[in-house]
Amino acid sequence: MAKPILVANWKNHPGSLSEAEALLRQLSRHSRLYKRLSFFIAPPLPYLGPVSLRTSNFANLASQDMPTIFQGTHTGMVTPDILKSFGVRLAILGHSERRALGETSGSVSQKVKIALRSGIAPLVCVGETARDQDGEHFEFLRDELKLSLAGLNRKNDISKLVVAYEPV
């Protein structure tokens, strides 16, 4: 059986690099607790370098998102190659907060393919926006998952990704 996965999505926290370093020191002191897990930290983008340097003995690095374009020179975009150069091994895709900003399952599907092509494991987030007593929200979840994974090779690709359920 695979190790349980724990992803610490820092979102836009901590508020400064010195706070991030203090948090990493605390996490490092308890590193033996994480040995039984596949532990990932997804820091804000500007902290990727410092976090990468301080987590190699107890955690893996994750990205909070992925571009919809594989490569090229596009202002403000961070390519998969750049993410990998920091040691990113997992990318959080389709998070409810990004979907609330208008990200579609179609763009999540593009990002999943780019992550797989780059050798970064996609963590595909799905979740309903409302729950009903009739169970129709399960249909919503099925469709969201189906569209987010559209075009993948079941045999080769599905085993390389992780699905996270974000309940209401």
C-alpha cells in the first residue's frame, strides 16, 4: 500500500520569508513524524527556492498551480521546467479557490497533461459547490472529475496522479 499523502498548502502564508523559515525550522524538528507519509509543502511561489533548500530531509516540494502552456517565454508564467528545477514533484490543480475564480475543468485537464508530460504528479482537486439530500452532487463530482481527466490514457496516466476531494 502506498504511503498516505499530506499536502500543506500554504496559500499566501506565511507573510514573510523570515516567518516561512521559522515555520520550516519547527517542521524540521518533528521530521520523524513525517517519515510514514508522503509529505509535501506547497509554499507561495516566491518561497520555492528557500523552502526547497530547507525541506530535503523531511518533505517534498509542491506547486500551488501549473501553467496551461508547456513552455515558452510568457511574462509572469512559471514553466514546468522552472518548477522542476526547484524540486517540485507535485502540483495542486483545480483547487476550489481557483475554480471559484473561473478556472474550468477544461483548463485543469490541460494542466494535468502538462504536469504529467513534465514528470510532475498532478493532484487534481474536485468538489461540489453545494450538497443536496438527493445525492445529485455526486453527478456534479463525476462530471467534474471526468472533464478534469479528459484525454488521459487510463493505463499510463491515471496511476501517476492523485485525486483530492474538497467537500463543501
